[in-house]
Amino acid sequence: MRPASRTRCLALCAAASIVALLTPVQAGEATRTTSAPSTVSVETEGTVVTVRRLNRRFDLAGPDIVGLNPEQRLLLRTEIETTEALGEKGMEGEVRVAAWPLDANPDAATPLFTIAASGSDGRVIDNDVYVVERGVDEFDWQSAYSLASGNKLFDATVPWLRAANGGYWNERRYVALAQVFDDADDAALHDDRAVALLSYVARDRMLDQLVIKAADVERARFLRSVVDQRVKLGWRGKAIKAATADGAMPDPKAGRLAISVAFAPDGATLEIPVRANGFDPKKARLSNGLSLEPFPPNLLLGRWTVSTAKPAPWLASGTDISATVALFMTRLIEVKADRVVSDSPIACANARYDSELVPPPGLFQGGLAELEAARAAEPDMRAAATAKALGLSTGETRSVSLACDTGVYEFHLPEPNLALTAFDNVIFTLSRQP
């Protein structure tokens, strides 16, 4: 009689590597071999059989990665970890990527960057973009990342489009559409009328984004449903004739080029002209009450007060923070387009704002990454775990950077009406006021 619970580690757990890559080395060195073994385990508990897999492999990227030496090639180590209960719907998974120059030793060198996202697979496209498959049974969902930096480029829930700006492959553009999820991590998308996010992207950076909105909440909920709606993204315009069947791409510089979005079975459509570096929403044609708004909005604008204050996680235990807390508590902070009005230390003029999605290691100007590095042996001090403990996303958090006369401040928004910021080793939570 066998036990009710058991775990078996199959042949892939063997010490022999599953993937071995011979990497170029400096003249005079011996050939270097790097391995990345994969594992699989099967756990039985009662009638439930759970399969856990950790697949590792190496990929190459480059040359001609924008922002790097044109001859540079990268070595990518991809880890795909999944957990699946057989006979049950769905699967949990995470994709982790680390990148090194091809001539580096990944067993000793620090990666140039890392990528981590929930998902089931990943691959390199177009030499310098990494795509993570994040969808589940009901719908497709992909996230694309720059292989120059590891930064996210866009999300897509429908097949995206390519364009060759000026007809040059190295100046290509991507157009992507992602239907808005009801539980979106990005606080800037917490809008009941939001339907989808349109992104216009260069090889290494975001160029322009627009939010498609419905006339009312009920229509928005219907249009953004990945189960009820099928969305088609395509090209329109006379410039399409220049794109031949042999793979040539439309050229935004040629003019008279637009993208079209169609929702079925609803029937709503829109058409937006495309320029070399952005959309042209003023000339858009929309039906069925759809509208367009620039994205992201500056979520920091408005009136705020401090609701809580706590020592920053990197601060030594027992440090007195009362003097710093007194500078902010009960103080109104009014953030305007060109200045911050307050009797707190962050009052300033000549305000400039920048908004982006920030993963846990980048939060609080890299403070969580430094904490993780300093206390690497403690799992609770990993950047994602610390972010979660602070109420922030373990994925990416909408963040607004404020640069003004008195300094640079970062605000991280888990939702539109809450913002976290660090000042003098204290984490302040700000609450929006009427």
C-alpha cells in the first residue's frame, strides 16, 4: 500500500545537464561549457496528481540589438517553472530570463538584466525582442521585452502589427492592443470605462499609447471581455499597397497609413492614423460611442494627505523616525501641473513628471534591489516579497517620478487613490483627498 502523498523526481533531475552550450572565450582560453539542468517532479496526494516542472535552456539574441554594439550577441538563460494539477483547468507558471554578453561566463558574471513574469513559455523574436506567453485556456496574452535593457515594451491580447519606419528593418515599429483586465495591476487602468490599451512601440522604447474607452460602464465591461468579444487589429490606408506578399512591412513615413480595430460581435470599430513616432488621435474615426484618451494620465495630480508612515525596510531596526514623520503628518500636499503646493519638504516649483511601470527591484529608486543584494540569504528580503509586504505588486507598479526645484521624488501607486513614497528612510502612504 503506497502513502497518500509522495513525490517522485524523474530522470531530468539527474546531475547530467540537459542543455550545454559551448561559448566563445578569449584567445588562449580553453573551451568553456555552461550547463542548466532541468527537473520534473510528480506529487500524488489522494486522487490529485500535481506535476512541477523546471525547464532551463539557452538562447541567443543579436546582432544589431538597438542600444548595444552592433556586433554584440547575448546569451539568454531561460527558466520556465510550472505547476499543473492533472485533470484540473489552468496551470501556474513563471518565466525567468537572465542575459549576458556571449563572451561572458554566466556561472560567474552578473547578468546585464533579468526578466521575470508569470507565464508558460518565452522566445526571442526579431533578434532583439523577448516575448513571454502569459495567456491561459480562454485567451492569448503576451508580454514583449527589449533585449537591450530587459524593460517591458508592450502587452498584447491579439496578434500585433509590424511596420518599417522609412522602409528600414532597423527602424521597425510595433502596434499592440491589450484588452484591459478587471484586476489590472496598473493603477492607471483602473477606469470602469476603459476597454483596451493601444501601444505604438520602437525596438527599445514606448513611443505612444492610447486608451480606448466606451460610452458607459456596461458597454466597457462587454467590450473588454476576452470571452465575449473577438478583437481584430489591422492596417488600413494606401500605404498598405507598398507591403507585398513577400514580407515587406507598411511604412509610416509614407503617409496615409492607419490602424483599424474591430470588435465582434459588438460591431464597434475605430481607425487611427499612424505617424512615424505616434498615433494621430485627432483624425481618428470611431463608432458606437468609443473614445480615445492619452495614456498614462498623471495620476499624481490632485490633493493628498499622509495616512501612514513606517520605517523603510532597509533602515536599521529601532531607528527613530519621529522627526521625519512630523514633517509630513497632517500636511496637505497639492500636486499641480507645474508645481507642488504644501508646507511639507516636497513643496517645489518647475515640476516635471514621468510615468512608467516599475518592477520590484526598481521601487524606491532601487532601494528594494539594494536590500535584496545586501541580505541575499533571506527570502523575505527579496524585492518582490518586500513589495508585497508594502502592498505593492510583485509584477509592476504604476509609478510617477516628480523632478522639481527641491529634488527628485518617486511615487508608487497600487491604486489611483493611494501612493507610496520614500523620504529620509521613511515610507509614507498618501491618500487622495476630494
